[in-house]
Amino acid sequence: MRILLVEDEKALAKAMVKIFEKNNYSADTVYDGGDALAYLEAGNYDVAVLDIMMPKMDGITVLRKIRAEGNRIPVLML
């Protein structure tokens, strides 16, 4: 399973990736909403974990944009 983690607090993101990897998940990390949108549009992820408050674009806006494009990836909001 491929996870896209979008979290602007780098220490928290690093800890979460360690937990994902310990449980045999593959995780990519980005730190702002603009990159999140680009990765979700270009990548092949099974799930996304989005922070709500991020630089460039908040998580709710990212979610609205991908849903408007027809992307139905499961999303967990932090």
C-alpha cells in the first residue's frame, strides 16, 4: 500500500513515516498543499493523510480540488 503523507511539521512527519514503514507500508511525504496536489494528480497512491492547516494550500482545498477532478482516493484528515 502506498501512502501520501502531507504534514508541514517535519518531526511529526518523520515519526509517522517510521510507523508506516514499521508496519510494511510505503510512504511518500510532502510538506505543503501545493506539492500535495501535484503528487496526488501525478502519483498512484492508495490513501492520503492530509494535514488541514498547511502552507500554500490547506488540506480541505486540496481535497476539494482532487474530488472535483474525480479522484476518489481515501483521505484521512489530521
